Amino acid sequence: MAKSIVQNHIRRLRFESGEMTQQDLADEARVSRQTIVAIEKGSYSPSLELAFRLAHIFKTPLEEVFTYDPKEDVPGKR
């Protein structure tokens, strides 16, 4: 599977937030636990609205939840 050019730090942020479970985060974000699992694994990119919602839950800027590596976005690489 190709590496996603958008990386996330959700797992780390969950643990820094009192060891929040995936289900706890899913409940707060109003999505399924499976959605959180897929985002953490990098197999699903959330909508912009959900990305901002997650940042708000963690009380952190969006850039600390998700990062974009333009070096990975090379034409013909995917």
C-alpha cells in the first residue's frame, strides 16, 4: 500500500489526552470508531470539517493533528 502524503498524530494525541480511547474520540467527533481507526491507519483522509473537529477536540492547531509532506506528492509516484 502506498504511503499517504497526509500523516496524522491522532494516536499520540489520544494518549496525551488521558489515554482517550478510539471510541471516546469517535463519540466526541460524532463518527464511528471504524472511521477513527481508518484515519489513524492512514487508509482514510477525513473531510476538512472532521479534521477541524478533531483539532478542536484536542485543543490544538490543525497542523499538529495532520501534516502534509509535499515530497510524497510526486507525479506518477502513486
